[in-house]
Amino acid sequence: MEDIILQDYTNYLIEKGYKDFTPKGKPSTAYNYQSRIKTICKRENIDVHKLSKQIEFYVTDYDEGGNNFEFGKKSNSAYICALKRFEEFLM
């Protein structure tokens, strides 16, 4: 079930115009964001379902002013961006 949610999230990103593969055929932003969500779940010791139910908390926590802001802005803010897109996907 968790894999289905993440695949639906990736499909959502692709539909919104995020690239799925680079010109060289490597996974791009849509898959990268899926990976970032998995990393946050591991870091928080939660599953995607719990993240989904508490997405507003985690977006706030990883965004500016939150306890995990430094982590959220790593990799050109990919973690917080992935969380924000996940929040949009859930709405």
C-alpha cells in the first residue's frame, strides 16, 4: 500500500510537469522527491501513512523556523520541496 501511495505521488508530479527521467535516462525530480519522502519517513521512524496524516506538522517542522529546517534545506531544499509537493498531492 505504501508503494502505491508513493507511485501515485510520482505520477502526480509527472502530471504537474516534473521530469521523470533526465535526457540520459536517469531518474529525475519526480523520483528524487519520492526518495526524499522515504528518507524523511526513515529519519522520523514513521511510515507514509503517518506522514500523510500529519503532513502539515512535518512541512512546518522541516520549513523555515522548524526544528528540522537545516535538514529540510539540504540539497537545494529538496526535502522541504518534496514535503510541500506531497502535501499538495494529498489535498
